[in-house]
Amino acid sequence: MSSSSPPSLTRRRAVAAADGRWAEDWVLGLLEASGWRLVVRNWRCPYGEIDLLMGKPGRLLLVEVKGRRRRGPDGWGVGALGPPKRRRLGRAWACWQAEHPSWAEARLEWVAALVPLPPVVGAVRWFRLD
């Protein structure tokens, strides 16, 4: 028996990864147009992942990006931002901060960006997480 994923599961994962990349690209463009600069993207450690970390002088913006094609049971991604996800983000942030002490004095803001994926048309919805 093969340990590889069935083709349908593999395809769904590839589509989800492409959707996530598209949503992150969209949010990154919006933030850069507002004067933020990319510090790190898709940074991973054993405790979690940081989708986007943006910087301005003395400030950091940690951005969790959720892309959805439709409003499902998680309310366009809001349901995926509960306490377990926030704990993982906090652990990933602590891990990143330990590796980058030069940013220790920067003020940190946490936000979520809920992105409607095509064919849905709509604005990005922003939520503060901190």
C-alpha cells in the first residue's frame, strides 16, 4: 500500500496552497501600498507559522491571512481564529522574537485579514487579534 495521498486530496491541497498564496499576495500588496515593508513571509518553527510580518519604524504588524471562496461555517475564516490558533501564533511569535532580538523594542500589533477569493468579490476584512 502506498503512503502517498490520493490524487483528489493532493489536488485539494495544491489548490488550497495556491489560494493561500494568492490571498497573502493581495494582503501584502495592500499593506505595502500603505507604507509597510515585508519583514518575513511564511516563517515557520515547530510551534506554528507567521503568514506575514510587516514593519514600519518602531512597529511590527503580525498578519494572519485567511482566504475563503464562500462564507462557510467558519464565517469567512473568523472561526479559524479562536484560542487554539491564537496560542499557536503566540508561540510562533515568541520563537521568531527569540531569533530576532533586534526587534524587541518594536511595538507589535496582531491582525487577521479575511480575504474573499475569486470568484467572490469583496473587500479584505481586518480584525485586531491583540
